[in-house]
Amino acid sequence: MRILIIEDEAPVREKLRDDLSQRGCTVNLAADGEEGVFIGSEYTLDAAIIDLGLPKIPGLEVLRQLRYIGRRFPILILTARTSWQEKVTAFTAGADDYVTKPFEWEELFARLCALVRRANGWTSPLLVCGPVVLDTHRHCVTVDGRPVAFSNSELRILEHLMLCAGKVVSKQELAERVYDEDLEPQSNVIEVHVAQVRRKLDPHDELKPIETIRGRGYLFTAPRKA
């Protein structure tokens, strides 16, 4: 998952980045609302965490601007403001969830994962496509009940392909989920990672779970279980 954090308190911002990175997420940071709107409008994101009390552009206005330009990724509000009126205003502006400070990290991460899953049509932390099962909480994969080990980069690619199972995912979209920096257009690193994922999922070339769609990207073809 690629997550945008818009938070002006440096300790909170850095802690969120470190924790999410350890969970296998790619993270973009913004310390004020202006920078947050720019990143939110320019990058392909899976979700955003936005504080309300931001400098330059308040968090509520950031939320409104992102929704106005058509950004539909889930947005979780993280703030010290606890009044029900603030919550109603945020939800009316387009927020998907609201967490108040201080917060429990495990709860925040669980809520964030649930938002991303539901945005892609999943209701369970287990992504099940044919014989392939990915546990998004434990970060482990089984094929026909057999555990399969993946590197962090491979797991990020597999998770996004399975979240979007049945839809074509471009090479650029995969790159944005795995790397903080833009890849050179001629780089073949995504092709290499996808090939490694294929070999680990399907060592005997029988399952064929990932199809390459020439000129468009990749399609996870194993049927998804609701």
C-alpha cells in the first residue's frame, strides 16, 4: 500500500512513517496542507491520513480539495479534536474514518487496512484468490495451504495485484506501490519482481495466476473469493 501522511507534528509524522514502513507500506510525508494537496493530487495512493490542524491549508480544506478534484482513495482523519460536530463535518466533507489522539497503533493500522480492502471490494483481512491466500495482517502467503516466503518488495506487488484481482494493473502503478522514488522508464525491476512472484506462486507453471497484458500491465487471474 502507498499511504500519504499529512501531519505537522514531526514526532507523530515520523513514528507513523516508521511503523507503516515496517508493515510493508510505501509512505509519502507532508508537513502542511499545501504540500499534502500537491502530493495527494500528483501520486497514485491507496489511502491518506490527514490531521485537521495543519499549517497553510487546514486539514478539512485539504480533504475537500482532494475530493473536489476526484481523488477517491480512503481518507482517515487523525486529530486531537474530539467533538461530535467535528466528526460530522469531516465525514460530510468526504472522510472515511476518524481517529482521535492519543491512539492505539494497532487500532489505527487495522482501520487503515480495512479502508483499503473495502475500497477494493474485500471485507476480510484474508485475500483469497483460487488456491492463493494472503493474510494482510500477518503478512504471510500460502498456496494450497503451503507457506511461501516473499521479500518485502515481492509481497507489496502480490498484495496489490490480489487487491485488484480481475483488473489490469499497470507497471507504473506497481512501481508506485513499491518504491518511494520514481523508477527510470527503461527500468525492468518491476518485470523482475513479477517474474519472481510468478515462480514462487507457481513453480511448476500450472496455476498461471498472473497474466501479462501487452502494453497495459498485469492481471491477477486466479478467481477472487468474496
